[in-house]
Amino acid sequence: MSALDIQYPESEEAIARIVVEAGKANRPIEVRGGGTRLDVGRPVQSASVLSVAKLSGITNYDPSELVMAARAGTPLAEIEAALAENNQMLTFEPMDHRPLLGAVGEPTIGGVFAGNVSGPRRISAGAARDNLLGVRFVNGSGEIVKSGGRVMKNVTGLDLVKLMAGSWGTLGVLSEVIFKVLPRPETAVTIAVSGLNDAEAAEAMAAALAMSVEVSGAAHLPESVIARFAGGSLKGGPATVLRLEGLVPSVEVRTGRLVAEMGRRGTVSVLDGDVSAGLWRDIRDVTPFVDGSMKPVWRVSVAPSAGHQLVAALRLKTGVDAFYDWQGGLVWLRMEADPEAGLIRQYIKALGGGHATLVRADAATRASVAVFEPQPKPLEALARRIKDQFDPAGVLNPGRMTAGM
């Protein structure tokens, strides 16, 4: 697609005009921010691109209130720099998809919330969706809608804030987001337990989360991937890693308690500083599967006790590599060849339910399989009614999440 096909509106009114014209002409639009997650979801068959990259800038930020508002096209790096100046952060630790997808460009804050992009700290701080307080967006009819934050109005009977997070631009073009921020922890350490198999690691992580030590990250890195984390600094086979954050005296006390408990399960070491930070960055960004290929990569959410059972079942049938985040409830899978969508979802259902999203695959594969978890018929019917209400002409990212919608 040539640069002439991309439109860069600089106001909500300009977005509205583009959307209205697209509806009248029946010309679908691909909605994008920084363009770093274009390969997540089904390929969008669009006539043009609407980029919010020029709708940028922090619009409201009082550090004492722990709330920030920013236009959707604001680079994530700009948000994080402003927060760092005030020793604050986004608690939900959004993943940077660029390495995994081989993408270029700058992630935007609107894209983070449109994709509900959340990292390892989700187990303690919630997902991106849980930190979103308000939104402004242009729907598929060209109407400017606002909800939450400074304008507490619900114009549709639906929770617009929660609805827009994770909608991937299919319901509206985000123009502004209002979200929570929190102080950056004074220190962080990682307790690494060596030698546990996947099932033992699930038990260890459950035990750690049951303790009153405020674990902010819990992951298990099997032997097949361990060398690809933290520059290969983790030794001795598989590692189960648990993060503690906060004030130094508190972290020291909690570390002692957790080391004592985990020492009964395996060999324990304590990581801090850049090694600890780099490890969790690698977990967040799925670094072990950054291999320059388009081998299918799945993001699977199941009960924490079911993750290792899913992987064990898959390994009996197909070539797969895996590691675990969110206490074992988030499983990252890299398939050797076939995406095995049917097999993965069959096992998820047998293990009590969950959902699988195909995060990386070539365009042909993404066009032929259900990238996002298929919904039961009643929920699919509800999703279609919502799509019809927000985007009656079907011009916003048509088909990105579900074929024909």
C-alpha cells in the first residue's frame, strides 16, 4: 500500500469526516496507531488506512492524582518517559510486540489499550483494561463518544471503557485514553528456583501466590528455553521465577520468607538489578521465540493448574515449545509448523476452558484459522449486535477479529 493511501487526521473531527466518507462510499478502513501490531489478528481487507499517529500528546497529568490522559497516537515511549521523570509507571507492563513480529515503528498508548496488551505484572496489577478509566473515540457512524474519567456518562447502556479495551479498532477509533499510573517500586528482586518440572513449578507458583509476600510476577521457564532468557545467565536446567517489588525493608523481609519456602522445593538463587529487570523484560516480550521466523506463536490463557497439562498433551501430538507466565495461567506456545488451532482448542476445552490467540503467523495462516478464540453462539450474536450498533456500515477494521464482522 502506498503512502498516499494512508490518512493522518490530527483531530477527532477529522477522524469523524474520514469515517463518514468511508461509510458513504462503502470503503473499509484499516485503523492503526504506530503500526507495530498489524500482524496480530486476521488480515484486514481495507481500501485505505487511518492512522492516529499525528493525534498525539499528553493532555492531562498530575502525578499526585496518579492519573494520566493522552491522545491515542502518543508514543508509548513518551508516556513512559513522562512517568519516569516522576518515578511512576504503567503497572500492567505492556508487551512490546516488535521483536516477536519483526515490526518497526513506535507503539502508541492507544494501541496498547485497543489490544488490551498486558505483561507479567497482570497477576497483581490487573490487565490494561483494568487500568483504563476513560476513553474518547469516534464510532463507525462518525460520532464522537466519551465515557469514564472526567466525563462519567454511559451513552449506550454498555461499559464503554471495558468494551473498547481489546476491541482492536473494530468498534471505534480511539482518540484519547485516561488511565491509572502508580509509583515505581523502590527495588525489585527475583527468586529463581532451579530444577522443577512443569507440574512441580505450577505447585510452587501456587504456593508462592498463596503466601502474603505480594508476588508481582510468577513464571516458569522450561529447560528448552532457559538459555534464551536474561542473556543466558540462568543456569542449572529449568527455572521457576518469582518477583517481589516495593520498599527495600519490606522486600528484604518478604524475600527471606519466600526463599525459605522455595528452598524446600529446589535450589534457590536471588537475582536483582539489571539481571532481574532484563529477565522480566524477556518474559514480557516473549524473547525466546524471537527467531526471525513466522512459526506460529500462540498466547493461551487457562487455569494456572491446567497450563502444564495442556503442554504435555500437545507434546504427545505435535512439535511445540513453551513457557509459562501468570502463575502458569498464560502459556506461550511456538509450534514447529502447523498452527494446530483445532487441537489446541480441543485440549483447552477438555481442561476446563480458556482461550487461545494466534499472535504470530503468516498472512495466509491468519486468514484461514480463527485467530481469536471462537465465541459460543449467544456471545457471538451479542458481539455482532454490538458491532452493528457501533459500526453499522462495517467500515472499521472489518474481519480483523472475526470473519465477516
